[in-house]
Amino acid sequence: MGEDVRLRAVVELAQGMAAAHTPRESWRAAALGTCRALSGSFAALSVWERDMGRLRVLVNAGQRVHGEEEFPENEAYPVHQFPEITEFLHEHWAGGGEPHAWVETA
């Protein structure tokens, strides 16, 4: 039963992204779909700007705190603040591959 729920959530995430007409709609669909799939109340989707050494937030979705923008223009964090991501990326690149996605739960 639990696997059916998770599979349904992944299918809904893919359908939401496929129905998006703009990059922003796609980002929102990905974040909201992930939020639902993980039974969370909030999700953010970020892109790693490798040359700048930072994660730039594309969208904050779900229950945002007061003043938090859905599509922030200047919200970014140094990637070294997230050692679990840095370690994951290093492990994959050391093996010759490149990461395609990362999900962090709290």
C-alpha cells in the first residue's frame, strides 16, 4: 500500500511537470510534487551554480514563512553549508558521473 502511494505521487509529480508551460511552472510542479511525495509541508528547488560555489533557490513551495518569496531573485547559499550535498556530489564525480537530482529531508 505504501509503495502504491509513493508511486502515485511520483506519477503526479511527472504529470505536473509535463503540464507546465514555463520553467517557473515546472519548478513549482517539481517542488510541490516532491513535497506531496514526501508528505512534507514545504519544499525548495535549487540549482547548483558550480562556478560560484552556491545553491541558488529557484522556487519555495508549500507553507512559506512570512516574507519568503515563491520565486526569489537573490536567495542563494554557499554549497559548503551543506556537507551532505558536497559529499554526495564528490562521491558521484569521483566515479566519473554527474548528479542529476538531490533530495534533502528535515
